[in-house]
Amino acid sequence: MKYAVVLMLALTCWWAGNAQARTIKEMSQIIKNPIKIEGGNSDRMSVMFPHTAHKGISCIHCHHENPGDDRYVSCTECHATPGARERDPMSMFMAFHSKNSDRSCYGCHSQKKAQDPARYAKFNGCRPCHMSPAAREAAAKAGK
């Protein structure tokens, strides 16, 4: 009986280690390429988000909700209230555009620009994030 318990414990640890390794491997593949955050009916409202440009920022800083399986969920899984100008903190718009939060894209970029205007001069207005599809394609080809 003792051997059966030890074997079961060893198999459980092995299985848990493999499951965690797959999760880490999957996440490392996801963050290598920019992801498209859908912005509604117009493609111009969508944003290409490069995880690699945000090195040094902990994932939990933006993905502050964790499901039970230790995977980060997309923004729109929690912030699903529709409406382009909805002021509800759970809306997609406010998740990305809240001026008073360092967890929102706009709030964080505004704070960075205030701290170091020369370094973050491109953090100005809507265009750096919300590009036309043609401009987005040109930027991708240029490696920006």
C-alpha cells in the first residue's frame, strides 16, 4: 500500500509539472507576436498590442484577474460592457482609456509621458495605438 501511495504522489507531481510547463510554453508563444485587441465595428478602432514592447511590466499589472487554471484572461473577458464611451469601469472602453488608472493603456502611457516626455514623445493622442489598417500594415513591415 505504501508503494501505491508513493507512486500516486510521484505521478501527480509529474502530471502537474507537465501541465505547468505546457502553460508556460503556450504563454511564451502567445507573447512573442502582437495580438489584435478588437475595438468594435471599425477596424480602425482595433489595436495591435505588442507584449514584447512591454518588457519589465508584470503580466499581473494589466491582467489583474486570474482564473483557477493560472492562465491570464483577455481584457474583454472581464471588461465586456459594450459602448464606445461607456463610463462603467467594467466597460472595454474604460479598461483601455481610464485617465486615472495606471492599469489602463491610456493612463499608463500618460504617466510615462509625464515622467519622461522626451523618451515617450510618441505617446500622444489616439493615432499611436489606433491606426488605419494600411498604417498598421506599414508599421508591421517596418518593424515598429
